[in-house]
Amino acid sequence: MKNNDESDPIQKIIDEISFRKSESKDYKMMNLEKIRTELQDVLKFEQDSFKKIEEFSKIQQNSDLGNYLKIICKNTTEREITQIQEVYLKKN
């Protein structure tokens, strides 16, 4: 059985990804410069999340959990990137 100290990093990563997912924005109302900034933010979030997951995976011996976290993060950011791209292409 895991203690709370072991699950805290996992829960923190999951919470960050879930918060990002729940924080939807109306890209249609943004100008092109703001859309570009949002895209950069999403890519940075994904990169930072993957670094945290890698650090977690090095500490823990559960590679399946690390892979699962990566999949959740990738799916979340890909949806957001797709939304941004669609709006950007329509505006551009």
C-alpha cells in the first residue's frame, strides 16, 4: 500500500493536467497574436509536464504509470492545440 507521500507527486501532475483541461478558452474571440501566445503556452505546458513525469518516473519504478500520465497529458494538449489551429487557420 502506498503512503500519501508517494501519491502526492502523481496527484499534483494529474491535477495540473485536469486544471488545464477544464480551463477552456474562447479562442475565436482572440486576435492572432494572442492565439500565437496561447499556442506557445500549451506547448510549454506539455514540455514542462513531460519533464515532471520523467522526474517522477526516475524516482518510481512504475513505468506504466509514467506512460499513462504522458498519454493523458498528450491527449489534453493535442485537443487544445487542434482547437487553436482551427481558429488560427480561419482567422489567418
